[in-house]
Amino acid sequence: MSDDLYMGFIWPSAHSFNKQGEIDKIIGNYVEVISKKEIQLYSFQALKNFIYQIYYKEPWIGSFSTHFCGVNGKAGFCYDELLILTAYVFKASDLKIVNFMKDVIRNYCKMEKHSFHTTDNTLEFTYAYNLCMNDNSILLINTTQLFLFEDFSTQFQEYFADVLMSKINDESKIVINDVQKWQNEQLLFLEWNKNLDDIFTNEEYYGWYMGVKIISKRGLTVLMDKMEQLY
């Protein structure tokens, strides 16, 4: 992954400032825009889910004991009833230019940190890019309250691997019944990876959560069919 790649986000609260492409023009003055994507969020909860995913390593978001007060506060400042989030992928010669551009946009919108956000390094870029450019990941953000599931999030952080097999019920909520079984499934899943490359390269079959690739409901069906063929 090239270290000159970054992502930027216009929060819904600042969407109206770009109606005539004003922010597009500012961005284009400082960096090379590779792609732009408008993400329609379905609800205030979806906005909170997105903020949690982008900032989940930051201490200010809060914790289960504080009901993620930081996420709630940030979402309140970034909210607009249209709930349109605009994501940019761009190249920049260094982080100083990215930060200067960010300050220009924030000054233009007069909303401080609640108008525009950028990634700071390659790791953050990769994480944000996987999240925003995968339709299953956006669907997960729009249809769940995953960050409210304390047991799931704790287990997830303790036991996640590069590839994770997850069961998803009709409400698109992750279901984990047994941690030990989950661990075993991860190990088996890593073994199956050699014979099931299409599961991991076809975006229809997976999404991303907290930087980890998870299999979609459709991908799980394909996986089970292939398992029967393999064994």
C-alpha cells in the first residue's frame, strides 16, 4: 500500500457546504483526488456506528460503562437529517499538506472538527478504505448496533484472526454462542483459506468490522457449499 494515500470525510453536518462543489474545489487545490463516494446512512444510529468504527482506538469515544458518551457527542455534532457522508481517496506528498487542507476546509465550514476528517497514516487509510468501499461493511453499519454488544466486542477483540467466520441471523446481527467453538472455527477457516480464495477476494462475500474481514451471510452459504465439496 502506497504511503501517500489518504482518505477524507465530509461529515453529514457539513454536506450543505459542498452543494456547489466548494469543498471539492478546496480538496483539488491541495491533493490529487483518486475517487469520491457518497455514503447514505440510514439513521442516527448508523452515524454512531460509523464514528465508532473510524475512531474505535481513540480513548475519547468512551466505553460500555459510559455508554460510549464520546461517540454520542461526536455524532450529535456531525449529524444532519440528510445523513450523507462523502468519502474521498486522494494522494498527497506529505501529511503536512493534508492537515493544512483540513484546516482550510474546517475554517470554511466554521464547524471545527465536526465538518471534515482525514486519515493520518497508511494503517488508518487501509482501515477506512476497507470500511467505506465495501458494500457489506456499509450494510453492517446501517443495520446493526454492534458496538452496543459488550460480550461480542470483547470476544471479538480477544479472539479475532485475519479471517473470521461469523454467523448472521435474519436481523443482520452477529451471533456468537460459544467462544471456544468460535476459536476452533477461526482456525479451521484459516486452513480452508487455501482452497477458498474466491471467498476472500469477492467483495460480495465479505465485509469489515474493526479492521477484520468477516464473511457475509451470502458468503457463509457459499462457504458451506464448498465445505461439502471439500469434505
